Amino acid sequence: IIPSSILNHSLSSLNPDKTYIAIDRISGLCKIGKATNIKKRLSALRVSNINIEMIYTIDDDIESYMHKLLSGFKEDREWFNIDEGIINSIAKKYGFKKYKQ
């Protein structure tokens, strides 16, 4: 007999990281990253740049996949020079949700 705690265990709970898309409203660059706690991550990002706004999140760790997908737009490590309209389309296609500030 398998305990219900094991049967009801979600694989997504094994990796609590979420992927996020943030934008620097001054430069227009987008940051694609991952964090367990999005609110804390946003606070940490704003220490060095108050113009960052979290725009999308998804409850999956797809950061590496998104980096590969968008590698042609990469400016620096996790920063990408992508039109916000394209970001909106990507977010919709991959099931990102708008971040509620």
C-alpha cells in the first residue's frame, strides 16, 4: 500500500523555482530569471535598479529553456533586448501569468 502523501505528491513541488520576466522601464531591457520567492527577488533586484518591474511569472523552472529560445536577443547574461510586444506573445504562448504587484 502506497501512502496518500506519496500519491498526492506533485513533481512540481520538488523544484519550487518559478521563472519570471522583468523589465527595466528606462532601458527597455528584459530580465529572464528564476526564484523561489518572486516578491523577494523583485525587492533584491530593485536594490540596484528601482526601475525594474516584474511583468510575468510561471510556476515552472523554464529559465534555461527561455534563455536558449531568446539567445539571439541576449544583451548580458539574463538581460535581453526584446520588444515588449514580443514578450507579451511569448508569455501568452508559454502560459506565463501577469505578475500582480
